[in-house]
Amino acid sequence: MSKIKWITKQEVRDYATTPARALDISIRHHQQNVDATEEELPAYCCVTGGNLGADLCGLCSYYKDSFNGCCEECPLGKDGDACHKPESVYQIALRFYKAGTYKKFIKAETALLNRLKQLKSGDKSMDKKQEIQISIKQNEKDQQRLRDEADILQKQLDEAEVTYSIGDKFVCTKTECVLAKIGNKVGLIELPTGKNWGNNNSSHVQNPHCITKGEMGNIWNSSSCRRTWDSQEGVKCD
């Protein structure tokens, strides 16, 4: 029975919450690979479904979750040795392991372990820098979310805005009128005479079936007119 207390996938996910912690547990994982005997490592791989994969690497766990699977943000990736690249130290170690050349695997795995230890000793400020990067990315996401929410709210406000349409009826200073097209404009026509109401107050509108309050301001005086019939809804107005 193996004397190594193997790191589990859940332990990796729970521990790798910052760049420095991710690096620490990644070092522990690769140290276990190096320390395992030729019999221990294959046995463990059979139980876990693979002891060399991303699920047991703290760096993979952290950077894939925090940067949408972007390995290039990983310190190994920034050095140009991202694990997914065919000639990376990780891929070389993996090929040796699959080929059953245990000594060569240990040599490559030791090289990777030493590189991780160099990262830990050579960049004490990594944690802080990465946290700032994550904070910036999160702020960008929050800002985009707020913009999306504002757009939705504006759409709801636009839909809720009172609009008018040709065919609507009004009473303007005791005169019944209908909103109608007058040439290429829209204006109020007196009923039943057919005369233009209000000294020919007609105006261009963008959509004669969805006239905004602003556009109506060029056609009528809201203090002297009130709508009595909504042609779009087909209902009387109070």
C-alpha cells in the first residue's frame, strides 16, 4: 500500500483560490509524482483516472476558472511553456509516462517541478499582481453587466412610453379632431369639417403609427387637447 497521502481533485479545487496557493499545491502535486515509486504511480493513476491531468494541477484549476480556460495567464504559459504545447516539459513527461519509460518520466517531471519552485522563489509579488488582474477583469464584467441591465431598463421604459398614432381622436378646445396624414406630414384634422386644426400645426414624424410625445409636441398643445380614442388599442381614453 502506498505511503503517499495523494492529493485529491477536490483538495486542489478547494485550495487553489489565489495564484500563490495554486502554485503551492501544484508543486505538491508534482512532488508526489516525483516521489512515487514505479509501482505507486500507475496504481494511483488507475484509481483516480489519471494523476498527470489538469484536475490535479493547482495552476490549471485556478487559471482555467479565473481566466476562462486561458492557459497563457498561467506563469508557465507566460514563460512560453504552457502545458498544452506539444514541446512543453509537461507534454514530454506525459509521453515518457505513457511509453512506460519511468526513469525518463521522473527526469522530465523533476525538471517541471524545479521550474515551478523557481517561479515560487523568483516572483514573490505574483499573488498581488494576479489578484489585481482578476479584480480588473471582474470590474469589466460588472460594468458590462450594468450596461446590459441599463439597456434592458431603457427598452422597458421605451415600451412603456405613451405613444400616439394616426386615427387617434382628440378634443381640442371643444373641437373633435382626428390625427391624420396631411401630405407627407401628420396633423390634427377637425371633425366633421376636415379643416386643419391649430393654424396648420402638422409635422414630420418617424413612424405615423408610433408617434412619440416629443413629436406630438410639434402638432398639438397638450394643455388644450386630450385624447378620447386610442386607435392602436381600440379603446376610449379617459
